[in-house]
Amino acid sequence: MPASPDRQAVEIEGHRLSLSHLDRVLFPASGHTKAQVLHYYARVAGVLLPHATGRPASFVRAPEGLTGQSWVAKNPPGGVPGWVPVVPVEHREGVTEQVVIDSAAALIAMANLGAYEVHVPQWTAAGGPDAHDRLVLDLDPGPGADLVLCCRVAQRLRQLLADDGLTAHAVVSGSKGLHLYAALSPTPGRAASAYAKELAGRMQGEHPGLVVASMARAARRGKVFIDWSQNASAKTTAAPYTVRLRDRPGVAAPVGWDEVAACTRPGELAFTPEEVLDRVAAHGDLLAPLTGDDTRRPLP
């Protein structure tokens, strides 16, 4: 029988996959289908993989798209191919196996199962939780604040990080805020979290009308919450270049500091998957320095 237009058998990196429900509309507001999301991941894999490979991933799964249920999944879902690598990860509730996105084939296989958002920790399976190799600060605008304010806060944080010998890289979250990363020499998770918390507190002390470092939601109105807690070994952050499940498909996209400085409207730094592919074609991976050793430094 001929293949259905809603299904397609493909071979990726020597692995055969049966892609299903390709016509399913995942984002009703924009009309993006599953086929379009899979196409995006196939094309962006070359720049996404360096930021996810080796890290035990968790996913936001939404097989039906925004109109259906969504949930965070750590364990490999049913139907995951046997060749997709998994690693044991110790949690408070016990040891679980988690997928490692080490190839375009693995990325497509997981997206085919409705795992559209990829989240990773700031440590690798090889190094473990006592060897964080990245610092992350999640700038989250509270009610009445927006991405423009996040950009202003990010510029000051960049200076403070530079004063401590660390090089900041900016990634719009694909939702409302901004992620700042810095490459670290292997560092225990507790030390990374303590430094991030201290830095957030420093910013709050310097700009109490703009910044809050407290987890209390009531304190966030009109301010940017610097979420330092994502440096905890048990926490994950949306991987650079992952699709985000919002009304329209956002992307956690690297941006240049010139773009951060010039931002006057949140929409200026909101990118569709197609726009991100255009940016990669024009500029390559703006976040590539994060994976090298040129800017990797120990915590002060």
C-alpha cells in the first residue's frame, strides 16, 4: 500500500524512522504542523547538538500539540528506539534512565514522539553533578515587566560577570525572558548555585526597583526575577535552539549583545523556527564560544 501523506518512513544517519501524524497542527495560532517542527529540528541539529550532547535530557511532551495535554517527562517514553542512548541519573526518588540527545536522529526520534521541548542541566553525564561546566541565569520578567527590561538587566549582569572573569552569552528563552550563560571550569553544583545566588542578590541590592532575587512571586511585579536556582544539579533549562510550546512556536535563540543593547520592543527578539534557521544560515551559531575552552574560567 502507498504511504499515507500523514506518515513517512525516513532514514537519518543510518537509522530508519517512521514519522507519524505529520499533518497534525501543533500550534493553531500560527498553523505550524508537526512536519514543520520536525523539519526545523532536522535543519537546526548541527548547532543544537553541541549544547545538548552528553547531557541527560528531560522533555516537555505534548503529542497533540497545544490543544492537548502536556507534561514534563524524564524517563524515555514508550516507543523510543533502542539505539537512542540513555544514561542513569540519580534523583531524590531514585535512579532513572534519561535520554541523551547525541545525534540528529535521536533529536528527530524524540520529537516524533511528541517531545518537542528539550531541557538539559548545566553538567554532562560524563562529568556528573559535581562538575558543572556552565553557569546560567534565567531572567524572568514579572507582571508589568518585559523582555526589554530583561535586556537592560542583562547588560549590567554581563559587566558583573566580566568583573569576575566570566564571559556572558545571551539567549532569548523563546518565552518571555532571557537566559545568560557563562562557560565554567568544572565546578560543584552547590558552588555554582551559591555564586549565582550571590550575584542575583548583588543585582537586587544595586537595583532594588528593577530586580528581585527572591522566589516569592508577590515580589516580582514590575521587576525582573533573576532565577539563580537553575544551577542546582537537579534543575534543567530549555536547551539553546529548542522549540518552546507557547501560543506560537518560540525558540530559545542565541542573540548578540548588540541586539540586546538595541532592543526596544519584546517582538524584536522573538523568533519563529524559520527565522532562527535564517539566522543560523547567516551567522552560524552565535553561542558557539560557550562550548569551547577560550572563555572557560573557574568561579571567582
